[in-house]
Amino acid sequence: MKKHLLIISCSERKNKSRELLPAIERYTGAWYGVINKLKRENKFPSNLDVVIISAKYGFLRSDDMTEYYDLKMNKRRAIELNNNIIKEFKKLFEHEHYESIFINLGKDYLPAIEGLQNLIPNLLFAKGRLGVKKREMRKWILSIIDS
């Protein structure tokens, strides 16, 4: 089965639990609503990995444990995180091959992944307003089921 990768941003809305939580459970914003709904409907593909770009942590795999925090991404923070994030993607790509990569990040997050296109060609980017990006992401996720 071919593997696919979804790259999304963290969100301002978070589960405020004081316990450590997997990153995919910590964040509760728009992208996570789409993912959680697909999981409830048993439509989330088993061949899809998720990487989260976080203002605090930088590169996160969906199962990386996180604490609650309040830090907003801005261009300066994204540039600070860039080198480490690109290093983590290089490590990931040494061990995994992805048939497709879909990126759903806001403009403040894009400097954090600058240079990724030099590692992997043909990246797919969500474009438009929030609702359009949510629909694009959902459509892409559904398109890779059992691919």
C-alpha cells in the first residue's frame, strides 16, 4: 500500500488538559475537526501519516506527546524553526517514501518549511480561505483511501 503525508499547522484551539497528550489530540482547530470526523466515520486512511508544524515544538509527528501551551506562530518564529524542521523532514524521508504530500498551512507557517520543495518535488498545497482549505484537505484525504 502506498503511503501519503499530510502536513498541517498546530492550532490556537487546544485541549487544555494538563496531561501530556499526543499532538493529534492536543489541537482542536479546523484541520483537526476534519480529521476527527473522518476517524469517527471510519474514513481516515491507515496509509496516511500526519506531521504537525507547531509554534512551540516545530516538527511533530501525530503521536508525539505534547503539553498545553499558548504560543502563536509568526514569521520570525517560523524562520527560527526552519532549520530543525527541514532536518526532521530529511530524517523522515530517509525512512519513508510518500506517494503524495498535501500541505495545509497558513502564511505564517510557510517560512517554517521553506526548502522542503528542494527535498520533495510535486508538493500539493491547500489554497484559499479556511472553508475551501478544509474541503480540499478532506477531498484529498478521501482520495487516498486504499491507494
